[in-house]
Amino acid sequence: MGASGWEYYVPYEADISVAFQRLCESVYLEVAKWFPTRTEQIARLENDLQRLDTLYPQSRYDAHQAELRESHESEIVLALKRLRSLPEPKTAQERIHELRLICGTDGTGTILDMRGVSGKPDYFEVAPLTNEALVEFFGTAQPTREIVEANKRAIFDCQRSQMGSYVILYANGQPSEIYLVGFSGD
């Protein structure tokens, strides 16, 4: 299927983690309806488990098919255990975590696939672009929204799947917004 690109502008917060968390909560409210609930996902997985013989009809005679079936069965069983063991979510973070488990490796294709903010690029994290990268992409370490809009292809081109970046945007020489961008999902 491939990873999905995403981008967001949020008001500036000195604590990037707070801005990230607020954005995730907002995005969750927008996209949760597109994905199955825990109960629906458990039912789908149980159905998939029951259909394994249909999906791998030659598994009794073909070692490769048997190996694929066994691997698929293990993935389903593990996903079922994870979902069944979760307590009922009470906080926004718990609901987002549950959605990540429901979506599995397919992800949501949104910033919800990122788990937090990091000081350096890492999988499932958003990290700041370096001053060198900012100057290379935008000609300044303090880009405005207009500069980013005109040159954002450069940021997308440097993104790696399952990672995100952020840029602090300036207006009148003061931080005004945070631009978050990345690729996620499968």
C-alpha cells in the first residue's frame, strides 16, 4: 500500500511535546470514526483466524504455504491478545494507543502513528530539522509559513517512512507556529 504523507500547522508552544499531544488529540477526534472499534477489530481477527484454512488451502501439502499460514496465525493471535488485554481507555492518550494497536502495522496514515517528540530523528517520533537543513531548504534558520509553503517539497523529499519532522515558524522575528510533517502507515 505504501506510507501516507501528512502535515499539520499548529500554534507555537515552547514545549513541543504539549503542542504534539494537543494535535494528536485533535486528529484522533477527526479520524477515529474511519477505523474499526476494538470490538469490531476483535471480530475481524477472529473471523480471519477461522478462515485460515480457506486462505491457505495447500498448507497441508506445501511447506511454504504451511509456514505462511503459521506466521499469519501467530500475528492474528498476538493481535487478539493485545487487544483483549487492554483496559478500557479513559484518557485521550489511552484511546490513541488503542487505535494504534487496532491499526497495527498499517497505521493510521496520520501523525497518530508517531509516539512522541525526540531531539533527533527516530522511528515513530517527530524531531526538529537541524539549523543546517533549515538553511539549506529555506535559506534561513527562522523560516516563515510563506517560505515553508513555497519550499515544503524539500522537507517531504528528506522524510523517511515512519518518521516525522517539525519546524518552528516565525512571524515578525518571533515563533508563531509549528509545522509537523512526515510519512507513516504501511
